Amino acid sequence: MEEALNSVIDTIDHAHHHRLQLEDSLQLLNEAKGQVGTSASNSREQLKNHFASLKSAIVTALDSRLALLLSQVNKIESDATQPLAACEDLIQAGIQKAKGLMDEGKSLLESDHEANRVNMLDLKIKADRMALSSIPEVPDVSVVACISVDIPNSLKDHLVLPISSHGKVISRAPVQITEIEERPGGVLVRWGEIEEEHDQEVSEFKLQFCSGSTRSNDDKNFTWVTVCEGQYTGFVVRHLQVRKPYSFRLCCRGEEEKKWSRCSVPVVAMTSIPHYQWSDANDSYMTNSEGTTATKVTAESHQVLYSKGAAYSCGHSIVFKVVETGSIHEDDGIGLCISNEIQNTLKIPGSLFLSSTGAVYVNGEKMKTRLPAISANSVIMFETEQIEHKKIRATIESGEKSVTFDWKLERELIENQFTDRSVGFGMSVQNSKTTNLYFAMCVLCENWKVSIE
């Protein structure tokens, strides 16, 4: 009976967990449906507004051009008509005078000729004065205006053809964020192209982020900051506050394009891993308030300063920036360790050490390959990958030179257990186990200052 009851309880628990997962999936589905509907509505409104504005601009331009051409026709007509009207007035006046002379002559012919002899003679004199043989010159039609218009038929095609291909409906941005992983004090963002959504081969990407949670690129309440621009397909955004949401988006452009593409839908993510920090338990060193920079303050002896806990996880990169240096000593340098036992050197088993002279030590043994000597403003990167239970493939990069080798260990590595951590919209980091190491520095003289990223 007890077994049956336990079976029922297990079934209920399993069903409850399954229901919660389905409810989470339903919420994501509703968000996706909402994104499709909202983006479609916004796109329709944007298209209507754009083409209404374009139509208004075109109609306004056509009306303006028509008014100008009509005014030119009116002016040419007015300028050409004025002399013709003057000539017409002159001819009409001549016609009226000739008609009056004709009427007067007819009247004299019908009157008493003897009685009107003097008037008849005066009519001849009046006719001579009127110069009846003189006719005003009328301009030939070849020299007066004959108004016409020149309307290129190609304009219609030049307007219609570009309009027929103007604008494009894009279902998604041509590049999308594909993965976000937590990093100490930051996140690693990776992205990829959607080939069918971009006409040209993408040659450059731009990653932006803002503080806070938003799923809209049009929200004016958020200020976007560009953190990466180039041919990269991944970037670590650093100096983020722990457990604070940030929004990330991406755009791209082709080699011959000046304008950036539309941005991808913002992805919200955060980090729960504190920033790398130096330990504040060593009196020979002083750390800043964030614990990211350590300064040697005594010159009594070599002292190893470790990180605050085994914070460095294999599979990631860690960057040291040497802000200032003191006097150089062979035992000065930085490295990674499997333990934080009190030491006065890092040339020991279980450590990976880069000396200030550029020499590399693995488990206390000096390697043949050398890197550039450490100096002020040096930037050194350690990157590791666990390839076996007690073997790590490590790369050290300093300046423009790097070295890679296998680091064999004689003791068990530190393993931390993590569950899946959701960091963004439909994304999670799935780390079942991570191998952690201490990072460390060891210097003799004062004024050495090293920051960690």
C-alpha cells in the first residue's frame, strides 16, 4: 500500500513539474505571438505613414512643377500677344477710318454734285492724308510664338520602376544573437547570420547593450551603447552589475554598405557570477574597492596574492592588465594555480606562471618558449580548456605573441556544481560542472599594480 501511495505522490510531483514547464513554454509562446502581432502592426503603420509621406511629397513636387510650367506658358503667351494686339488695334483703327471715308464718299455720290463740289475735293485731300495705300506689317507666323511642351516619357518609368521596388518587408533581422553565457562580471554574447535576410555578404557586426529590460528597439527610455564593432562573431561584455538585467541587440552591414541593417530583437540577460576579485587577506598588497586592482605596498619579500576564491573557470579567458611595475625580478609575474596555499613563489607544482622576464613555467619547470617581458601597460591573457581529468590545455598571450601547451596536474582539480541558469529570452547556460582555478600574482618590489578582467 505504501509503495502505491509513493507511486501516486511521485506521479503528482512529476505532473506538477511537467505542468510548470508547459506553463513556462506557454508564456514564451505568448511572448513570441505578441512579438509577431506587435511587429506586424507597427510595420503596417510604418509602411502606411512612409508611403503617405512619399505620395504627398511626390504630389507636391508634381503640383509645384506644373504650376511653374503653366506660369512659363502664361508669360510667353503674354509677351507674344502684346505686340500682336497693338498691331490689331492699328489695323482696326485703319479699317474704321477707311469705312468712314467710304461712307462719306457714298453720301456725296448720292447728293447734289454741284452743291457738294468742294466737299468732294476735300474728300480726296482727306483720303491722301489717310495714306490708303499704306498697310501695317503683320508678323509672319514663323516669327511669332508657337507654344509647345517637351515632356519626356521616361519620367514615368523613372518614377514607377523605383517605386515598384521601393521598400522591403523583412521577417527577421539579418543577424541574430544565438547564445549568451555568464562570465565573471559580464556575459559572453555570440551571434550568427540569417543568410536569406541579407542581400550582401556581411562584413561587419555591431553589438549594443543598455541597462534594463526591453524587447523593443523603438523604446526611447533606453540608451544603447556600442561595445563591439567589427568582424567578430562573439564578444565578452564586461563590468556589468551582478543580477542586474541588461538588454543586447545586434546589427550588421555588407562591405559596400554605409547604412547598418535593422537591429535584432533585444535579448535580456544578466550574470550571477561576481567579477574577478583579488583577495584582501594579504597585507603585502592593497586592493581597490571593487577588488579588481591590486598594488604591492611592501618590499620585504616575495608574496603570492591569490584571487578571492577559485573564481577562474576552465574554458574561459582571463585578462591581466599591468598598470604599473616596480623593479623587475625573475620571480615576479602572474599565473594560475590549483590551490591558494601560502607561498613566496609561483614556480611550484600545480601552477602556470608567466615571469616578468617573459619566461613561462609549468609546474615549476621552465619552458623553452619565451614571451615578451612584462612592462607597464602589458596585457596578458590566459585561456584554458580541460582535455582530461588531470590535464589542461593552456594558452598564454602577451603582446602579439602566444604559446600553447598541455598542463599536467598531479592532484584533483576543484569542481563546482551548477544547474541550468536562465540568462535571457529563451536562452540558458547549461554548465553541469566547471573546473575552477585560482589566479595569482607574485612580486617583490613596491608599486606593482595589476588589474583583472
